[in-house]
Amino acid sequence: MELNASLDTVQSEALLRNMPLTNVPVEIQPLFGLLEEIVQSFAGKRQQAHQLLLEYHHKYRNWHFVVQEAWRYAIANMRIYLDHPSSGRVVHLLSRIFLEALRDSQQPMVRALAADHLLGFWSKILEVMPVTISRPLPPGLKVDQLAHEPAEINGCHEGVLRACFQEIMTLPAESFQVLMRSYYQPKQLALTLLQCWEDSSSFAELRPLLVRFLGESFEVWLRSDDPCSWLQKQARDSKGNAPWMGACSALGHASFENHLRSLRSIEEQHGDRQAVQQLVQLPDYQDVVRIYHRLPQELAQFETADTESHISMLMLLKIMETKGLETIHEETLREINQRLTRLIRHEPVKNLQSFLVQVFLVLNGSLRQYPEAALQCIRTIGLEILETGNSQLIDFFLSRVIAMGFQLPGLGGVSEYWQIQVNAAHLLNVRTWLEFIQKNPKATRTLLSALLVNLTLGGICIRDTDLFQKDVSQLLHSDIACVYNLVRQLAKVFPVYFNQIGAEGQLRTVSTDVDELSGRNDRLIHFLRKQSHVEGNNLIVHFIEAIIQFWRTLDKEPLKEFVPDEVYRDIPTSGPWVGDVHVLFTHLFQSPTIHHVKDLLDLPEHEARTILDELTVIPERERQRALLMIRFYQLVHEKYALSFKDIELHLQRAGQLGLPDPQKLIQILHGHDQFQTLSAILDYLLALKEIILAPAKMEIIENIYYKRHIAVDIPSMYGSYNERKFDALGLTFRLENLANVLFEDIILSFSLTFITRATFFRINKFLPLFLKALAIDGISSGRLQLQAQLFQKSLEIRRFSHSQYIDIFRGFSEAIKQLIQAYYNSVHEDNLVLITKQLGEDNLLPRYRRERCGETFGECVHRVAESFLRDLVARTFGLQYFDHFITSILTTLATQSDVLSSERLDLLLSYDPEKTVSLIQAPSGLTCDLIHLGNKGYNLTNLHELNINVPPGFVITTEYFRCRDVIKGFSQADEDFVDRVMEHIQRLEQATGRSFNCATNSLLLSVRSGSAVSMPGMMNTFLNVGINEAIVEGLIHQMGEAWFAWDNYRRFLQSWGM
């Protein structure tokens, strides 16, 4: 099928709304106009300079763009501006841009880039124009003055660089640490400047800068593990005389303590130039990084074929977990990968397992402090091991990975910039494990299970901006057919089955309107709006639930985890933005159908409006706010929680995206036949499953826009994501939720208070739908198929006994238990025990926690496992309803068996309650014959069909009288029959406009017996059935004919008594 969506036609409403908000006037400072003036003779360069200045002076500047463009300007135009009379001012302005970005940007990547570009820029300046930068400070100018009066700077001289050194010293600690780790180091500048500057006073700013750089660098390495001691421990060298000890001595704590003593000694010396000469002899930050980089290769020289401890590999792993060595992590990972490849190809499995034990001991320690680095190492090792296809080695590796534990979301509230504070390693952990699963789904079943258990018990947090939809697409394009059910179990946990990234469409409109109604003065709602626009995530559902609960109870404590402290403090519990909505939601929750916040999800808008409009004393604005908040909640829930609300819109969208044509299904959804609707949904789901499992090339339609945000450096992403298999899976889950509702409704339509052969025929029609649902879910059971075939054959045997039917349905029940054991219990039970112990009760999601109350931890593990498996079965398409249906059938059959004799059981089985009553005006095709209706009833039916006026009536057929003894002897059957008779009396009431047993408007019936052949004296007739003394009084009151009324009552009593 062709995809009808086009990249050119897709627009982001969020982006379109944002553009005018951020399209504010920009005024460029005259001082910076020099940058454009210098390159005015070059049209292209002038345009680039203008764009740089516009962005730099923008109220909501994009620092990444500014830093990149400033670097391009600095390098590309250097030959032009260095010859300009105001070259010094240009250099100062560019340095100022880099320093501002380093100080003000919120993004670590941008700060690191600014640091590299600042020092790299000055290195280039010294390389190109060492003589110019050697010029002394002009007379009358001071270094302090230059930073505050840049207009005084003209040509280049030493003061420009000295002023920059002085500005660097004012950087806050965090920004200075970024600069300290830069690839370019001030020590290199110092070495060049020692050749350029002769006057000792010229080094007055550089000296303290170097002291701070070196001192903080040494402190960083002293706070890190001592690699010498660490290696000694790993190699079990208690005496410290290993031959390789000398190779790592330069990185030992003793070495850095010596450097610190030297630094303190230099600080006390006089003469700035002489001090700098000595300071450059000490190793700077990058010198230490280079030593770390060389160390594994040097250690490898001490390894032999007999060496049990791979110290060079262990050192590579140590580098990965050492904070501050990020610049060599990529190369280190490549080296780890190459060495692993050699090891795996040449070492026996037993040796490899011993090596992995040692590796995981290292990684276990680093996972707690440096989880991202440890996960990168695990990823590198895992992909190599999975590549071998060796099941023994793979299982060993996976068991160690699972035993290491999982990075939970670790939610820590919300920042002032509307961002959820979450463990950065959480998503990396999810993606790392998913990558292993994609590599070999069949071999990683245990990891699939472990990931599901961890996410279910410990929680998951995925932002819209993470674009996790791609990860799901990649998973679906791997070979998942053999583990499809397990993949589906996991996939349902991911809250990402939506195509609109960020707040788009109705979601944006509603979230904006509910905020604008208060003029953005309700700080809580304004914060909710901003968070949903800046960083949409699945936790917003719970945030809105907490707000609605707050409006209902005025208890704001539950809001604490969703908002920053400064917002929480400002949330009032009374006043204009709280009082009226509190009254509205209190009234709303007094409705008979609304008891919990989640009940609002199914509340239609017109019903909500009707209830809220009952409180006319509340201003219309507040009623509208309450209504919009309910709609906001419904939209967010639909986005993240796979709601089938607006399913027709999802189906229409599916047709446009190349999924199976939904028009036939949409047409059937408009009908009222639940069985036909369910069958059509299942057929469509099978077509979607074929798409999901069919081999295909992954083709993504991705229309992502990055908007300029009012909070500088906060990334905002909008647009859409579509991929055929991903879309098919998302639509599958929504349709399954709708189908589950239909399963439940159809089950409720069965009258299982007693079961007859006719009931079995209805059951036989229904059972295949359950089997089809399980097949869609990836579950197959030979025993269930066999039981279904046996049941179908039993219906062809007229004398199939009641006990034999019980045996068949016991077989169904046992098959379901076996299925649950095979697909759920046996798959997850080991991981459940291990992971519950790893997490501990405090890290479990609230629904899995319980006050201890004497419960041992072992009992806690057992309870959590039971709850997890119960939830998992409940989420399986159709399975829980199938189980309940079979259980209900067995219960009824057992009850019948206890109450009735075998002869009466056989008679009950032959009984068809649908044939017991037939309307004369609308006869059932099952009973419209002389045998069932008798002569009178059949003739009255025929007269009606000839359009002859026949009073409304119904016939109790011979089916009832054939089985009357067993019906009267089995209360459930008798109650069912009475209900059917009363239902038909109600139809007569509707047809006549009168009411049975009503004194003021009485309906009296004529009851006549009949048979297929009438014989004299065998028939009875009862007139005025329903009359009593109260009815008589009513007739007298209506007609004024007392004798007539009492005579009719006498005749009724006489005919009944005789």
C-alpha cells in the first residue's frame, strides 16, 4: 500500500502558534555592529554575520547556533579582521560571546563547545599573530577597564588577552569546571606567551588562572579512585610489587599530592613570569587524560598468554567509569570492542566466562556512580557476545546483566524550566537492553522478561522529545515472530503510541484555552500548560489527576511531586482560581456515575456541561475552565494510555498511512450488532498483525520541528512520527481495548443462570472469537484448539450428557491454566523474585507497595509476583474474559448437577428458553408453527399477517409445558421464564397504553389454553386476569358502573375456582 501522507503537506500547529510569540523585535547593540561592518564587502559573509548578531541579541537566543556561528566567523574571517584597525575589539567581542555562552547556557554540550571554541580561538590568534598580541597595553589603559569599556579597544595588544583571563576567573564553579576539561588548555597558551611577553607584569592575570586550573584539576583526580590501588586490588597484588605498577604511578594519588605541594610552593614565590615558567612544568588536565589514554597499551606489555587477569582490559573499563575522561570514551569503547572480538574468537567459553565475571565485578562498582559509562561498556560487550550465537555464553552474559540491576526513572520533581527531573541513565538502560533484544529476540527472552518486570514494578518515564517511537519501530523490524507475545507484553508498557509529538491539535488548543481563561494568573494551570508544551511525557496524566483531586478536596499535598517548590508555595487553597472550581467538582463528584477521577474519562462533554450548568451561581468562565480541564484530561489520557476514545479518527488516519482499508470496519462500528462488530475488529486486527510480522524495510515519515523556546536552551520539539509497523501496533492496542469492552458486554448478554443445549449453541458461536483474540496476541494452545473441536462435535450428538459437557469445559479451564503457566508464570517467575529483591519495597510503584503490618520480605515478594502476574493476564487480549466466561459456565453446570437428577438434567439440556414465549404481532421464526403455538395461537398469528385486527397478545408455547417440571424444579430456570413473561406483559402495556396491576389505568388480560388439536372439554379460558379489589375500585371510579365492575370480578373468581 502507498503512504498518503507527505512531508510537504504536514504542518505543526504548535510551531505555527509559537512563531509569532517568539518573533519579537531584535535590536543589535551598536558595539557589535563592527562584526558586520568588517565583512561588508563580502555579501555571503555579511549575511552570516548579520544572522549571528540577530540570534545573539534575540530575547530567546539559541546558544548552540550562536556558538557555532561565532566560531565560524572567528576562523573564516581571521585574515580580514586581524588587519583591521579595530582588530582588538573584534577579538574581544567574539571572546565575550563564547564566555557568555559558557556562563549562561543550560545545555552541557553547548557549554563544552563554548569552552573549546574560546581557548581554541585564542590558540589560533597566538599562532597567527604572536607579534601583534605581544604589543604592550596602551598608555592610560588598565586591564580592568577593558572588560567594562570595550569601545576603548582598537588594535590587538596583550591587554585584550589579559582581560579575557580576568573574565575567566570570574566564572562560576560549574562553568569553570567545563573550561578546565576543555581539549585546549591555558597551559599551552602560557608556553606561547612565555616566548612573546617579556615583562613579568604581563602575567599578572595568567598566573592565578593557571593556579586555579591546575589546583582544581589535581583535586578532581584526587577525588577519583587511585588507579594504581584499584588495579592492584583487581590483580590481587597485596604487596604492590607488580611489574606494571610503575606504568600507572603518574596517575596515583601520591603523584597528585606531590603536584599540589609544588603548586602551593609556587604560589608563595615572587615574580609572575617566573611562577608561570614553573607552573607550565606541572601536568594540566589534558596531560592527565593523555596518560590515562596511553596506560592500557602500556599495561598490555606486561600480559602473557598465561595471565589470568586482563589488566589492560580492566583499565579500559576503569577509564569508562572515571568521570572527567569523557573525551576519550569513544576511542576507549572502540578499543574494548576490538579486544573483545579477539578474546571471543580465540578464548574457550569457560575462560570467557571467567573473564566476564571479573569484568562484571568492575562494572557493578561503576554502575552505581557512573551508570551511563557502565551501560556503554555493557552494550559493547553484549553486542559482541550476541554476535557469536553461542547460547551458553549468551545466557551467562544475560544472567549477569540482569543481576546487575536496572536504572529506575528516579523521579525527583520538576525543575523551574518545566522539565521532569529524571535519572539520565534510565532511558539509556531501556535502549541498551532493547538493542540486545533486537539483535537476537529468541536468545534474549529472559532479558525481555526482566525489562518488562523492571518497568512494570519500578516505573517508566519517556518524554515526547526522546522520540522513543523509533526504538519501538526498530524492535518491530527485528525477528520477533517467535517471541511475539512476550514482545507485546513489553510493548504495552511503553507510553508512546501516538503520532503527534508535543502538544498538537486539540491538545494544544484545550491546554492553551484553559490557561488563557484565567489570563495565565492561575499559576498551577499555567505551569501545567507549559510543561505539556515544553516536555510532554506520560506523567502529565497523573499530574492532571492530582490537580482535579486538589480542586475537589483542596488538599495540595499530592501536587508536591509534580511542581517546583516555588510554584508549590504559591498554590492557594482558596480564592478566585480555586473556590469556584472546588464547588463545581464537589458537585460533579456527587453524580451517581462519578466517584473517582478516572470516571471523568468516559464522561461525554454534553453530560459534563449539563451537570456543571446546574450551578448557575458559578460564573460561566469557571464552568468553562472545569469543562476544559476534563477535556484536557481525556485528551492526554487518550494520547498516552491507549484509550479507544475517538477510535474512528484513528482508523481514518490509519487508512491515510497505508494500513488496511478501515471503511468496512468503520461502517460496522456504526451498527448495533455487538457480535458482528467484535468479529470485524478481530479480522482487522489479524490484518494488522500480518503487517507487524511481515519482513519489510523500515520507512519512517518524520516531520519534526524544533522551536525557539522562551526558556533559553530548553529544547522544544513538535511535529509527527509515522512508521507502518509502529502505527499498526498502536492501532492494534487501541482496537483491542475496544474489543475487550465488547467481549465483556457479550458475556453479560449471556444468561448463564442456567444452561441448556440452546445456550451451548450460542457459546459455540462465541468461543472461536476468544481463540482468534489469543492468536492475535501471539498465543497458541493445541489443547484449547482440541477442546474447541470436541465441543463443536458434541453439539452434533443429540444425547450428549450433562456430565460430558462438564468434562469438556473442565478441559477448557485446565487448558487456560496451562496457557497462563507457559506464557506468563514460567517466563517471569525467576525474574520476579530477583528483581523484587533488587528493587526493595521502597522503590516499587505505589500500587505494589503495602504497609508492612508484620509482612515478611518473602511474603512481600510473593504478593508482588502474584499482583504482577494478575495484572499481566488482565492486559492480555481477551484472556481474562475467556477465563471468567469458562469459569461461569462451569459454575452453572456444577450447580445444575447438584440440584437436578440425571433425567431432569437431560430434559433441561433440551430446553430452549428462547422458544417459550412468542408475540402474536411479531412471531419468532423459531416457534411460528402449529406445534409450538397451538391452533388458536397459530391462527391468530396468521390473521395478523393478513392485516386483520387482532388485539395485542403473546403465546406461552409448548416448549415451556414440555419442560415445565424441570423449570419449576430449578429456580434459576423458573425465574428466567417469569422474567420473559413479565417482559412480554410490558410490551402489551406499551402497545395498549395501559398498565398491568394499576388501579387508575388497568390492563386486564384474557388467558386462553390451546393445543394443536382441540377436543371438547380440554380447554380453559380465564377472563380479566389481573383484576382484584383495588382494580375494581378503580373501574368504579372511572366508569361509575359498580355492578358491572363487581360482576366481572365475580366471574373471574368463579372461573378460577371452578
